[in-house]
Amino acid sequence: MHKCFVIVEKSKFTNNSASAGGAIAIDGDKNITIDGCEFRLNTAFKEGGGAIYNDAQDVTVKNSIFLDNKAKADSIEFKINGN
């Protein structure tokens, strides 16, 4: 199996909704970098962060803004699962 590499740069995620991670949900064997992004008014209805749900091991978020994101289950903006 090959590892997936993803870079998200200078993007805006506004007024999105999902059951886990209102804007982005990450799982599996992935290397993700989120840089210079804005997360505003996103909602997770069941679990995970209002902006980002992360169930992967290799995720970097830097230089990003989080405003008014909501999560029904735990009321946080960025949810990280792990061992």
C-alpha cells in the first residue's frame, strides 16, 4: 500500500457541515499538511472537530485561522484521535 501525500494551502473553508470534521476529515495512512488556511463557521454533527477531524498519524497544521467552528459531540475545533 502506498502512503498518500496531500498539501492544502491558502484555502478557505466556510459554512461547511459533516458528521465528522465540518470542513476536513482525515483518516488512514496519509501525510497531510494544511498551511495558511482559514476555517470559519464549520460544523461537525456527530463527532470530531468542528473544522478538522484527524484519525491519521502524520498531519501538520500551521499558519491557519480557526473561527466559530462547532462540534456537537465535544465542542472543539480540531479533534485528534490516536494511541
